[in-house]
Amino acid sequence: MSRLLAAVKTQPDSVIALEYAPVEVDRQYRYWRFRILLTTIVGYALYYFVRVNISVPLGSIGKELHYTKEQLGTITTIGGVTYGISKFINGILGDHANPRYFMAIGLIGCAIMNVLFGLSASLMFFGAFWFFNNYFQGMGFPPCAKSMAYWFSPRERASTFGIWHASHMIGAACVGTLTGYLDQYMGWRWCFYIPAGLATIGAVIVLIFLRDTPGSMGLPPVEVYKGEEKPEELAAELKEPVVEPEEGVVYETSEPALTYWQIVWKYILLSPYMWLISFANLSVYVLRYAQLTWGPTFLQEAKGFSKVQSGWLYAGSEMAGLCGALAGGFVADKLFRGRAGRVCVIAMICMVGTIQIFRFSPKSSHLLSGALYVTMGFLLYVPQMLIAAMAMNLGTKRASAAAVGLTGIIGYASTIITGTGIGKLVDVYGWDAAFKVMLACAAITLVLMAFTWNVGAHPHAKDAH
């Protein structure tokens, strides 16, 4: 047991770093960055297979078991709130854990809970198994956040995070299409059994290919490797000793090293920008989960699409989101030099217009409705991705998972609104009430992100001077 716990903990830095020549450091970094990025994309995509697989069959579950939208919304609310809390708790644990084992354990847990959910018929058991499923889901993002923070430097983090964000859309798009066919031809229970099997395979992939920090592999800090900061600057920023890999020089700071909890307190809990982007994240997640949870049902009931058609549109929206995240990250890094808040403001201005047009699009025009639904997906994932990247920079790499966890615990409180809340609104007032909520949230996100207009990739760099 002690050996297992030691493996799960983050690995100590290796002294091999002092022996690497610059050419070898570059070769090692190129190889491991690609491998770790690809592995975390595949692993997190499969987390989505056992999380958003509930969206397409939600209508079928209600019809077969005679549950209202409010009752079904309660299940997704339980899951969302649990996920937000779990993301914060596991963010703190994930900052101290080896991503390789942490991520794999979470995937196995999700697979088991999905099988049990598929075997159930009672609302109480649905809620219980979705609760535990979403707790394990909270073990998926922290190891990815830690990997991105340690293997990619702040000035490339938004664009790289945009590439990694493909995992969300690939996972959601594939499982949306898959569950559309499973629900129609095999029954809704198979929408949980098949993804559970795929998640188990994903856990094995993660165990084989993922690794811990560059330091544990004998490599220097990524900020030094990319030339963004000198060792002494990095040391001063974090107030800790840093070893220069080529010469073996240790740069000491004039102040004692900050502990993990001091970093959490100073750079996360006391940062006004962290709270601004966290509450912006709440509004973004209301938008996202209003579309993610209820989108397929709305398309079927209000726009006349079939289950398979709604599944394909769900997939199309997610793939458009992939393009949105990639474009948002590139624009933030290359055009605005890491000032991601500016891109979020632009995206939300466009989002307000798109929601309004979609709201009044005629039922007879499937092409227009489908195009607008996909456009909403493109715009949604711009702030959803960039807020996480901003949180990682604000929290520094030592507390990156905890920083994203704070945005998560607030963001996933949105499921109280998008699950039970929107379910009841639609039951009582119809779908138009849901659109009014979405419009308000897009406007709130726009205003909050405007306050971060000048926040850059190195928000704490001034501490180093």
C-alpha cells in the first residue's frame, strides 16, 4: 500500500537535468511535450464519454420511466454541483499527485458508475450513481491542468490549451453521435454500457503513456527551456531556489520560498482577477450546460429534429467548439500577447446576437437552426477554454490545478440553474424562458471579462523585480 501511495504522489525532481546538453534538453522536451499533450487529449476525451453521454438519452429515460424534465434536471444538477466541488478538492490533491495514476483511477471509477447507472431505474439510484460518477470526473481535469502548466510556458499556454481543449469537443462530439445511434437502435441503457468499456481502455492508455513533471524526467523548468524567464527571475517570482541546468548554479531569493498554501492564499484566494474570472465562468457554464444538457431535447421537441439528427448536430456543435477554442487561443497568444480577456469579450458580443437569432429562427428552417446551433458551440468554447488558461497563469504552475478548481467549483454551481432550474422553467413557461436566461448570462460574462482586458500571460512577473 505504501508503494502504491508513493507512486500516486508527484515524483521528485531528478538530478539528471544537470547532465543534459542543450540539444538533448530540446530533443527530450519535444518528444515528451507531444506525447503528454496527446495522451491527456485522449484521456480527457474519454472522460467525456462517461459524463455527457446522459444528454442524448435524457428524453428517452423520461418517456420510458415517466419522469418530468424537472426530475431529470435534478440528476444533472446533482452531478454538476458534485463535479464542481470535486474539481476543487481534486485540484488541490492533483497539484501534489502524479497525473499518470490520478487520471487513470478517476476513469476507472467513472466506468463503474456508468455501468451501475445503466442498470438502474429509480430516480434515487440515478442521482446516487451520477453523484459518484461526477466525483470521479473531478479527477480528470486536475492532472491535465498540472501537465499543461509544467510542460508548456505561460506565453504558449493559451494556444496549447486551445489544442488540448480538443479533448472536450472530440469526446462530446463522438459520444453525442454514438449515443444517438445507441439510443435509437439499442435502447438508452447502452448509452452508458458502451462508453464505460471505452473509458476502461482509456485508463490503460493513460497508465502506459502519461508521465509526471519535467523535473521528474530530469529536465529544467519549461520557462527556462523556452527562454521566457531566466532561472533567477523564475526563482524570484516563486520565491524559491531554482537550479540553472547548464551550469548547476542555484539562484537563491532574498525571501523564503512560498509554501503551497501561501501560493493558494496569495495568488488564488486574494486575487480579484481570480474571482472575476470564476464568476464569469459561472455565466459561461450556464450557457454551456443549457446547450449541452438540453440542446438535443430542444432540437427534438421545438425544432423537429430526430434523435439521430440532434445527435449529429450535438457533435457538430462540439467540433465547432474545437475550432473556437483553437482560434481563441491563437488570437489571445499571437494577436493580444496572452491577454485572453479581450478575446472573451469579443466572443460574448457575438454570442448575444447568435442566441437572439436562434431564438426566433423558424421551425421549418432546419438548415438555419442547425447552423446557428453550431455557431453557438463555436463561441461558447472560446471563454470556457481561455478562463481556464488564465486561471493557470494566475495560480502559477505550482497551484495551477487548484486555481482551475476554484473556477470549476463556482462554474459548476451553474448546473443548479441549467439542471433543475431550466427543467422547471421549460415545464412551466416553455423554451423561450431558457433563452432569456442564456442572453443574460452572455451579457454578464461580457461585462466581467471586460475587467480583465489587460491581464497578460505573466500576471505576477512584477514580483520578480
